[in-house]
Amino acid sequence: MKELEKKNINMKLQEQINRIQSMMGIVSEVRVPRDERVELYKDDNIIVVVPLTHSALRKYANSCQWCINNDLGEWEDYHKGKHAVIIQRNPKKENIGITGNPTASELLMYERWGEGYTFDDIESIMGYEFKNQEQAEEYLGSLTKNIDNFATNILYYSPEYGLYDMEDNRLQTYGYRIDDVPNVTPEVIEIMDNYLTKEE
């Protein structure tokens, strides 16, 4: 139980840090040396970059919960040069759910529920008591029907590994594709796919 409480405290602390960064506009743009990134696309709405170093990835994804942010080995072995970071230049305000947490965080718990967390674990981590399990399933399931409930200000995209929001929700799990993301046009998708699938 102590391990779960520790995870809960760490998760809430990270969420608070992320909220502060988002409110300050830190999500939008950071400075990364040119030799540490490839800029694939830029317009008034989005920037698409491929981080070439782990340091560059961490700068772009400083407010994201992606496991590769803290795992250099995983990034080097599986993700380096094989994914793009899509940054919305005009970040949207995050939706807050009935638990008082961002809906993207609630969705992450919904996904974890299906991966072995118990209903009690979910309530404990969210700090919210649902009427019953059915109410929780109905509410959390309803969140999946709107892409705006996900944290799409910064996205991880790889033709091989998928599409993830800032909270590490895998959007394909909920039926969303790269062309469902705001401001990502067919032209941008073609540019990303051509670069990310090119032969070494």
C-alpha cells in the first residue's frame, strides 16, 4: 500500500508541475540547438520536430509523461530518429473532469484500470469516490468520445509505435488517428511519414 501512496503523491506533484508549466506557456516552444533536432514542419499552428538527442527530447517533452523521457536506453534503442514531436503553437486549455483532475489524467487511469489496477486503486490515485464502479466506467468511457479530453498540446508520433498525448495515453486505443489531431494536415502527415520511414 505504501508503494501505491508514493506513486499517488508523485503523480499529483507532477500533474501540478505540468499545470503550472502549461499555464505559463512553457508547452509551446523551447530552444534546442539545430544539431540536436530536425525541424520537419512549422507554420502558425504547429511545429513538428524529430529530436536527435535525448536532451532535445527532454526539452520538447518537459511537460509530458512519456516513459522515454527518463529512459535513455529505451530512447536510444527504439525511438531515436523514429518519432516526431508535434507541438501546438497555441496550446489549448486543458479540460478538468469531475474528479478535479485534468481529463487526460483521468483517461490515463481508465487505461491503467484495464491493465491491472483495481477500482480502489483508481479511486485512491484520482482522489475521488465514485458512487459505484458502473458510474466510474460510464463517466470515464464517455471521456474517450472527444479528442479534446486528451492532452494534445504536445504529441509523440511514430508510424511504428503510435500516437501518444502528453499524459502517455495511446490515442489509437480510443480510435483516434494522426489525422484526427488539430492542425495536422495530410501534407504534414506525408512529410512526417516520409522522414520517419526512410531507409537508414
